[in-house]
Amino acid sequence: MDITKYIRCFLDSASILYRVERSPVLVLAVMLLLGTFIMPVELWLVKTLVDRVQAWAAPAPIGPILAAASWLAALMIINNIGFVPVPLAMTRLSEIGTLEEQRLLLYKTSKLPLTLVEAPRMKDLRERALQVSLFTVYDTGCQLLQVSLQSAVLIALMLAYGQWIPVIAISAAALLQMYVMGKSAASLERLSREQTSGSRLLRHYAALMTKREAAKEIRLFDIGTILSGRWLELYQRQSREKWTIVRSSELRKIGPELLMVLVGGLLVSLLVLLPGASKLTAGEFTLLFMALTLLLSQLKSLIGHAASMQTQYMRWADFRAYMNLEEDHRFEIHHALEARNTDTSGKAETANIGTVIRKYSDSITESPPNETVRGTSLEIRKLHYRYPNTERETLHDISLTIPSGCRAALVGENGSGKSTLIKLLTGMYMLDRGEIVWSGEGGRSLKDGKPGEGSISAVFQDFTRLFVTLRENVALGNLTEMHHDARLRNALRSAGSRLGDLDMQIGSPFGGMEPSGGQWQQIATARALLRDAGFVFFDEPTAALDPQTEKKAFDLFLRVTEGRSALLVTHRLGAAKLADVIFVLKHGRLVEQGTHQELMKRKGEYSRMFQLQASWYA
Ligand SMILES: Nc1ncnc2c1ncn2[C@@H]1O[C@H](COP(=O)(O)OP(=O)(O)OP(=O)(O)O)[C@@H](O)[C@H]1O
């Protein structure tokens, strides 16, 4: 058994908790150590008391007996009420531990490359990392330390009286039991690791049956029965697997447990026959008897804590593995999330989106004036990309240029690779091969070929629906504008939205106003427009808009992107027609590029798609 790894895991969790809040960590450690040394003092007082009672005969003074009894009583009182701070410290540690481990994991996830976040293997690892409990690791480590010290004191005491036979017998039985229990704990935790993706699937089925997104189709197509059947089947399979492991490990434990009970029972009943026992005083005999019975119960608890430490260590290892994943430093989520917020009483507080937004924006007293937007140009050279879990490349050998101030459109059939290309261009994914070169006005390179901070903005088709106020929803695009109502309203108007009450709560799940699909899209567009970026991506930003609003949105697209470069991904070729240049993707290849007129003349893919769409309106 590699004890150093448990010690490392204990010290790591202690240092994280200590960093968050010192006092409960210290209180628990000090109290547990104090508790360790109360026990031998108690034993010594019992021995003294018994010896004094046995030696007493009238008319000798009773004072020494009363003194020993009083000390013993005082110790019992201390033992019972002196440790009140322990449960308080434990409650606090459990609270801050949960907050801190979740905060660390959330923040870490926000910094990982999107491909890692999306990979099923990483989802499993994150799930397991979420099972770690910093408090349990620390508490189990402290308890383990306490019972180990107490057992060592008891063993030393017994050895001092020459009782090496019971010490060797009990220790051997305990080590055997500890080994078997450790193995059982490890195999149960291994099963839990193996079942992680199944457990995710179980939660997915449960979420499908309870979340509103799927509610309509579940009712209409009556798929609730199928889903609940699958859920039940998977649940039962996992239970059966667990049952098999639990049963075999419980059976494995019977032998060593029986041995421990037999050895313990035999030693307790035969203590009088052990070498030197006949020469003991009554007090010494009581001391030894108590030490032996206490040692038996301490070893039992030591074995339990060691098994629990094994489980905690495995969860900790997953937590560490997740925390050690390589981050994508190109896109730092703003630093407010990193800083642990501290409330007025100095206690740790989780950084929820609302408080982060408020604290960050409150710290900005003066907003910088709106700088004139400068065009950004983009050049893609021989770009290739393949998703990690697929055989074929999704994008092959793409080369194109969008000069400064150019409004381009990207069109293509479903699955041709448009969204993948946008994710690569916005830095969400890393390219396999090729180059993306961003340049500022005058050809100045913006940040080693990566988009500079704030130089790009985007409206995605799967934009985020944030259940915060309208103001916060829009200002997330540029937090320095949080208190500039005119600019926020302007961004909303530019996006075609008529919503104007900036402080209204958005989202019916939290009692707020529920925007329609199109209204959500307008809010997301306003968010993107608020950032004065030189390059704006529009990934199907009008899919949820009615024809009239859509037409307005495209007019707006033209107006708000004036002077900027933009790339519009769309299936509406009537809108693509307005772009300065159109790029056509097919099966991950760039098959055509040019203006609408040029492409129509070519009578290729674009012209075929355009005529097909136009025929609907003919
Ligand atoms: N996370 C992923 N893992 C593996 N393959 C993916 C992933 N996301 C997309 N793909 C695949 O990549 C290809 C291109 O998908 P993409 O979403 O880029 O197409 P698109 O042109 O945006 O389609 P649409 O017009 O339907 O939105 C598709 O074959 C799709 O199945």
C-alpha cells in the first residue's frame, strides 16, 4: 500500500481548504490531536483510581481517591462539551469544501478547449471529478491520523507491560482485514468509474422526461414509455453489477472479520493467562484490559477509515487528472470568475453569474468612449480539421480571404462544415493543419494570427439563453457598457428588438419575462453588437425570425457591419446575395467563391441551390 499517495491527497485537500478559510481547518486538526491525548490520560487516571481504591483501608484519608475520581470526571466533561467546536468546524468545512471544489471544476471547464469539453471521455472524467469531496478527504485523513496515533499509544502501552503476544496477534489480523477492505473499496470505486457514462445516460433520460425542451415531442409521440423503459433497464443493469461486486467483497471480508473477532475475543478473555499478568496490580490489570478493548475498537475504525481513504483517493485522482488537463489560454474567460469573491464577513462565496457581472461592472466607474470600429481582415490558408472521434476530415484544404471591411457569406448544404469552420475561426477548436491569419487595419498582425481580445464578435445559432436581467444579458457582450443605458438600448434596437426595460428579469423558470425564440435571438444579436469588434460572425442569426423581422435583420446586418468585416452563415440565399463575396462549402471543401452574379454565371453549386430556393417563390 502506497501511503505517500494518501498523505499527498490529504495534504492537497487540506491546503485548498486552508487557502479558502483557515480557522475551521485549524480547529478540526487541533481538536482531533487533543482528543488523541485525552485517551491515555483517561486510562492512567482509571488505573490510579483503581489502585487507590484497592489500597484504601479505614481510617486512611479518602482525599486521594476523590482527587483521581474528580480528575476523571473533569476529563469526561471536557470530552463531552469541550469538543463543541468540532461539529461547527465540520459543517463549515463541508460547506466551503463543496463550494470550492465546484468552483475549481467550473472555472477549469471554462478554460478548456471546446473539443475537450465536448469529448465523451472528458464528460465522464468531469462527472467523476465532481464526486470528490475536499471535506471528506480532509476529515477522513484527520480521523485516520487520530486513530493511528491512538492505536500507536495503546500498542506502546501494552508493549510497556510486555504484552507483545496480543499486540502481534491483533496487528496481524487488522492488517489482513485492512488489505481486504481496501481491495473491496477499490473494486467498488472502479465499478463506479466504469458506470460513469451509464449514469450520465440515466440522467440524460431523466432530464429528457422532465425538461421543457423535450416535453412537446415526448407527449406528442408518446415516447415517455420508451424512455422510462430504457431508464429502468439501465438502472437495473447498473444495480445488478453493483450488487455482484458488493456481494463478492462482503463475502471476501467475512474471513478476516471473523479472525479479528476471534483473536480479539480470545485475547480479552485470556488476558489473565498472558505472560506477566499475574504480577499486575488491579489498576494495571484494568488499564491493560481497557487498552486491549480500546485497541480492538480503534483498529476497527482504522480499517474503516483506511478503506474510505482508498475511495476518496481514487476520486481525488480523477479530480487532479481533470484539473491538470491542458488549458486553452487563447481565450481567457474574464478574470472576475477566477477571483474568489469575498463578502463583508470575509467568508467565501461562490461566483455566480449574477454576482460576477455585478461586481465586475461595478468596478468600472468610467466607460471608455466608443472607439471607431476598425476593420479586421482574415486569411485562411490550407485549413484541415477532423473531429477527434471521427475517421474522415470534416474540413479539407480550405483557403480563403476576407479583406478588411468585406461582408462575406458562407453557404452550403446541411453538414457541409459551416459551423465547424466558424468554431475554428472563433478559436473554439484548434486546427489540425493550416493557418488562420488575422490582420488589423493596414495589414498589422493582430495577435500572432489569433483574434485579438475583443476584435471578434459572434451571434451563434445556438446562442446562450441567460436567465438574468435584460441589461446583463446584453452587457455580457461588453461589460464596460453595463451602466450605459443608451448604448444598451441602441444595441437592442440595432438587433431589431423592441424590448426596453433593461432591468426586467428574463426567463420564466425564474419568474421573469419569457422571450420568444426570435426575441432571444435579438437579445443575442444585441449582445454581439455591443462589442465594437472589427469582425463579426453571424451563424444563422435569423433562423427564428419571421419573414418581416428577418428582412429587417438583414438590412440591419448590412448597416451594423458597415466598416467592419463580417461572415454570415446562412441557408437563405436571398440574404447571401447581399454579401460582397459568397463562399460555397460542399462536403467540407470550398467549391466556389465569388459575387452573386459571378456564381450565378458559373451555373455551379450556388446557382443550383439559388434556383431551387427561388422556385419555391416562383
Ligand atoms: N462534435 C462533433 N463530433 C463529430 N462530428 C461532428 C461534430 N459536430 C459536427 N460534426 C460533423 O461535422 C460535419 C459538419 O457539421 P457542421 O455542423 O459544421 O455542418 P453545418 O454546415 O454547419 O450544418 P448545418 O447547416 O446543418 O448547421 C457533419 O457531418 C457533422 O456530423
